[in-house]
Amino acid sequence: MIKLIQNELIKIFKRKSIYILLIFSIIAIYIYNNINPDQNEKIAFNNDTKDIPIQGMETALESMKENPKEYIDQKATIEFWKLYNTFKEDSWQRFALKEEASTHTVEGVYTDCNLDIKKYLYNIYDFEYNQTSEISLDKYKTSKIKYNEYVDALNSDDWTSFVNLKIKNLEERKSISNLSNDEIEEINFEIELYKLRLEKNINYGYNIQNQYLEQIRTNHYGIKSYKANSYNESQAFINKNISEYEKRLNLCKYAIENNIEKDISNEINLIYENRIDARISFIRTFEHFDILLVIIIIYIATTIITEETNKKTIKNLLTKPHKRSTILISKILACIITLIISMIVICIAQYFIGGIIYGFESYDLEYIGYDFIASKVFTMNLFKFIFLTGIAKLPMYIIITLFCIFIGIINNNTSMSMILTLIIFLISNTLLTEWSKVDALSTIGRFFITNNWDFSTYLFGDTSYISGVTLNSSIVIFLIYLLLLLFLSIYSFNKKEVN
């Protein structure tokens, strides 16, 4: 068997085409890294602290007098942005007030309990301009005092006094008797976030630490949103999204607590002006270059039978004292070894190309991941992570290898076999996978091999977004397809007539 495998490997690596494919892959990696399509653009709203034009708002205000609610809301908005305009561009005050204007709209979830400056302005103007106002005199006076306290804190040029005032007002809000447990929970969350800002000395601005803080809030409300609303999606899909939000939230907390000034979100971009580095690109090797490996697999596995059949050299092989099943298994193992070598080449290419383009210094930071079972962040050597991901991806590549070999046995047309396999792969890996996200269709979709063959889905306790698909079920389905394809390939090869 070993001798047969060696012979098959010699045949494969004697072909110029395998080297052309590998060189093409390296060129594709170089181009992809240069183009850098993962780069996030700046988010103008968060980054722009220029003056807000007020004139148009004031002109529109005159037409709203007959609608008290609209008029008061517009007047409060104008006063809010007038306050904003009194401070210098790029000042911490403008960034703080920008945050005050960033509302979170989540159906069925109590949000924005921290955004109170404009609310105080609304209460003031509602009392002063609305004859049917429900704002009491005490509430009006309190709102004026609270608003002026914020103005004083902003004018003091001490951002910590502003944050402490936010915490104080949130603590006072908790004393309201008619608050629900959910509302108290959200207030406590905002207090925790402001305390984290103080503890880590994060002044308001557009730096990475502020973006991580905002992402903690965004992902927190994302979790709450999915828990409160079904969105007509399957429970597995909802659970998957909740897990993803929890992962992002905890990664952001870890980055702040460890003063990390890089985007550590790995497969997902959390930072607006995300600077892709060599480390992030290396982590995403199998995510980005799956298709290169699939093309190599399809070519090698499809042609390993068809080329020998078309060139009539397979007849000489079959006359040797080896069972046909042994010959076929040696070819399969040779394909898998070639695949593993290709995976190593692509990983090495990405490592060095990424390092040359972005700088090798980013490799100093380890892989920072999230353990879904223990609900905690962990660190891991980058090469260990790539090795685990590669092992988890291997079952998918093995199934493709067996399928290609089977197609190559029953069809001697090499080009047709390759194109057919690639089309089937693309359709099943996109369209059928998307269909399976729907609960009604997942009853059938959970048995598709394409929904079960990528075991990197389950790394570190993660789950599938398809109902009924678990690690154990994927192992069983993978073994069934593996044995079925192996049996069909051996059976077809044994029955294959060689002229």
C-alpha cells in the first residue's frame, strides 16, 4: 500500500499543472492581501464632529407651531445641537454629545436610559410651551437643574465629572418605584459601562477603546433584541446570533480590560476604521482561501482516474498483483496527502505574504477567541489555531475528494467532471445552506452533507444556525456519506471496464 501511495504521489507531483495551481494560489493570496477587501471604512456619523447646521431646523420650527409635540421636540433638538456647537471640533464634549444623540431602537426592549440631556430639554420646553403639558412644576424644576448640571460638567472641561454625573443620574433613576426588572437591568448595564470608562481612563473620542465601548453597548442590545423578538427565524438561528453577539461583547470587554489597541475580533470586524494586519489575515486563511483548496482538490481527485483511463496507462496498473480496491484507496490517500501539502503551502504563503505587506510585528499578539461553553475569552498560539481549523476543515475536503473520484470513475470526460463537481459544490454550499436556515426546510436540509461537513463551525463550543444540526449529528452524517461514497467509488472502480 505504501509503495502504491508513493507511486501515486510521484505521478501527481510530476505534473506541471499542480505547480501551476499552487503558483496561481500564491498569486491570488498576494492580490487579495494587496486589495484588502476586508478594510472597514470610517463611519462618518461617529467620526465627524463638525458644526451641525441649525438654520434649516429653525426655519422648519415655524411651521410646527400647530403641532405642540413636534414643535417641542424640534425646539429641544435645536437647543441640543446649539449646545454641541459651542464646543471645539474633535473635543471630548462633542464626542460625548454625539453619543447622547445615538439612539438604540430595539422592539420590546428598554433602551437609551442613559440619553437624558435631550429628555431634560424636552421636559423644559414642554412645560414652557405646551398649554396641555403633563409635566409637573417639580419635574420642570428638576429637569432645569439636571440640564444645567450637565452644561456645567461639559464646560468644566473635565470628562470624568460628566461621566460621574451620568452614573449619579442613572443611580437616582433606579429609585423610581414603577420600574420593571428589565429596566433596572438596563440601567445597571449602562452604569457598568460608564464605570468601565472611568476605570480604564477612556476619554471620549474616535479611538479604538471608544469603539469597543460602543460595540459592547451595540452587542448588548443585539442580544436583548433576539431574546425579545423571534423575527420569524428558527430557534437555532436565533441562538446562533445570540451566541455571536455574546462573543463580540466579551471580546470587546477583553480588549478594553487589556488595553489592546487593535481589532481582535478575528473573523468579524468590530472596529469602524478596521486596520487589517498580518495576524488577522493569517487567522482568516481558510475562510478566504477555501475555494483555492477546493479547485486543487477537484482537479487532482477528478484527474487521478480520468487521465490514466484516457491515456490507457490504467490498464498496466490493473495488471499488477493488487486488488482494485487497494489501488483506489492508495489514490484516495495520495489525493488527501496532496491536499494537506496544499493546505500547508497556502498557510505558509499567507503567513509570509501578510507579514511582508502588513508587517510581521502583528504576529506577536496571539489568537484571542471565545469559549462558548465556558463563556470566557481565551488566548492561543496562532499556529495552533490554524492547525485546529485545518483539521476541522479536513472532513469537508475529504468528502469533496471522494465525490470527485467517484465522478471521475463513472465519467471519463475530465473537463465535464471538474465543472460538474464545482457547480454542485457552489450550489450546495450556498443555496441549499441558505434554504436550511428556514425552520420548515431545515427538516430536510439538516441531512445535507454541506450542512455537516465543516467541523470548524463547532470549534470552541460554537453551534450551527440550522435546526437539528449538532456536532454529534454532523459526525454521524459525515460518516454515512464517507462510507457511502467510498463504497460507490470502490464498487464502480471494480466494475469499470478498461479497454
